[in-house]
Amino acid sequence: MTVSLPLLPESTRTSHAPPAAAVQEAAGEVRRTLLQTSLPIWAVLSLHSLMIEPVRDQLSRGAVLTWGTLNLVFLGTLLLTLRHLNRLSPPAALAALLGQSALLLTGNAFLNGSSIQAGLLVVVAAQVSLLWPFRQVLVWIAGQSLGLLWILHTNWQSLDAWAFSTGYVCIQLLAASSVRTAMREVQARRQLSVVVEELRATRELLSEASRQAERLHISRELHDVLGHQLTALGMHLQVGLHHLPPEHAARPHVQTAQAVGQQLLDDVRTTVRGMRASATCDFVPEVRRLTATDALSVQLAFSPGFTVTCPVTSLVLRRCVQEIMTNTLRHARAAHLWFTFTQGAQGIRVQAHDDGRGAPDLRFGCGLLGMRERLGCVGGQLHVDSPPGQGVRYLLSLPAQEGT
């Protein structure tokens, strides 16, 4: 999708990370943790049930085999669900979780109500809290807890059944709350990482701006003070030379002083031009410093001889690079970002793309609009292209002009 960037009123310019994307990223990290811990939990609880329940309750061999089969099917369903939970459609995820809960409760019934095996319901509650709002999680916990209560009430004394069922309600609530807290912590950590990168990039820009300002200040002082004084000295020497007779013994010395003064003035002008140039021609190393980050793999490619000598153009491009990095970190869920800088007769072109998920419904806040306005100030243009699933592509173009 190619997007035009009309200028919007100031009141409509907002910039924030999409909540859905942040929630999905956090859920993915917590899901991987659940995947690593679920198998040990299942193994410990199942082994405990196998060693104790059949002997204590004198269960038949058929009941134990049926429970074992259901328990293995539950394990397979659990692992498949956790591996692919982020890619399942809502109906498929609901069916998988309902299947897990049904397998656990049915197997529990074959064990005549196992308080140990009921602990796996906590794993199901944790998965549910990855997908749906907390109110729906409460409904789910209540539903599978009522199922457990019915099984325990059938096989146990009423008071014991209620005691264990309400206890597992509390444990499931604790697990669901822990998952929600972990997701918020992951989101906060990711947001903090983005803010740190933005601050680092801003610090680099401020540091370079300070160095440029200092060099320009020194060059102006050299030109305004020393340059003017040498010019005045040369004029006075020229006047003095005119008043000396051709045969005067001091005339060669005045001419030598005049030549030395002129040479000094030329040296000052050369130094001033060099300092002004060095204040604005460090674009490539500055961009390399700006994009050096651990949060994102950034690859840079420059055409041979690429330089930016205009300070305004240099600042605009570096600000645009910083904004593209920020957008990639905040929204794209990408691991890599590529920049290509080219310079020719038509001007400067900067192409950038990431390996993220793309943005079919691309919306604009202060960031992209700010890029468009900055580029517009130097006669440039911005195009953003985002095919679904193919990342976001940026094209920045600036016309050839004096000083760029």
C-alpha cells in the first residue's frame, strides 16, 4: 500500500505504539516461557498421580490406561497449542483450549477425582490469560472449576470437594494474574528499550550539533577578528609603502611585511573554510554512530563518494534516519533494518526497509508527518510503501542543489 502524506492539522498529529502489537509481542515472550515450563510440570504431576492414585484408590487397569492415554493426548495438545498459539485463529485457539480442559477433567474422572492432576488446570488458565481479557479469563476459570467441583463432589465427601475446588480457583487466579503481570512487564521493558534507543540517538545528534556549533563559532571568530585585523594591517602597509620613496632603505622590509600579512590572511581564510567544511561533512560516520544499536540490526550501504556538505540537509537526513529506526523498533516487530544512500545528478535518495510484519492499515502521527515536513523544507519528498507481511519500505528523495 502506497500512502500519500497530506499535511494534517496540528490537533490530529499523534504518535503512539499500537496496543495490539505490544500485547502480541509480550504474549509471545510469556508463551515461550510457558512452553519451557509446561513439560516439567506435566511430568511431575503425572508421575505423582501414577505412583499414588491407582494404589490408594485401587483403580482398575483399564481406568489407569484410559487416564494415561488421555493424559498423553493432553500433553500433545498442550505442546502444539503453545508452539502455534500466536498463529491460531480465535476459534481454533478456543477449540484447542477447550480440548485441553475436557481431556484433563475426563482423565481426572477416571482417577476418581485427583487433587494432584487437577493442578494442570492452572496451565490451561495461564494459556487463556494470554489470549483474552481478564473478565473472560475469570469466566473460563469459573467454568473449569465447576467441572472439577462436580467430579470431586461425585467421588469425595462434599466438604473436601468444596475445599479443594475453591483452593484451585485461587491458584488459577494467581496464575492468570501472574501471566498478565508478566505481559505488562515485557511491554514496559520493550517500551523502555525503545526510549533508551531514542535517547541515545538524540544524544548523538546533540553531541554532533554541539561540535558543529563550536567549529562554526571558532571559524567565525577567526574570520571576524583575525581576518579583519590582518586586512587592516595590509591596508596600512600599502599606504605606508606609497609614502616611501623608491630608493628608501625600509621599502623592501615593508614589502616583505605586506607579503607576509597577505599570506597570513590567505591562511586564515583557508583555515576558516576548512573548519566550516569539517563542521558539515561528517554525515557518513555520524549516521554509523546513530545506527549503532543492540536493539536492532541495521545495515548501511553508501554509493561511492557519498557526501552531504549542507548542514541543513545533513540534519534533516539524520533526523529521518532516527525516526525510521524509532518506527521500526516501536511498530514493525522487525529484527533487521537496511538503509541505502545514493547520490547522483538527480540528487540524494535514501531507501530503507525492514523485515517486519508490514502495516496494511498504516496510520500517521507526528513521526512520519515530521519527516515529510523536514524533507519538504529542503525540497524533498517521502514515500512509504507497506505490502502486507513484507515490512515497511521508505523512499526519501532530495533534489540536487548547491551545498548538498
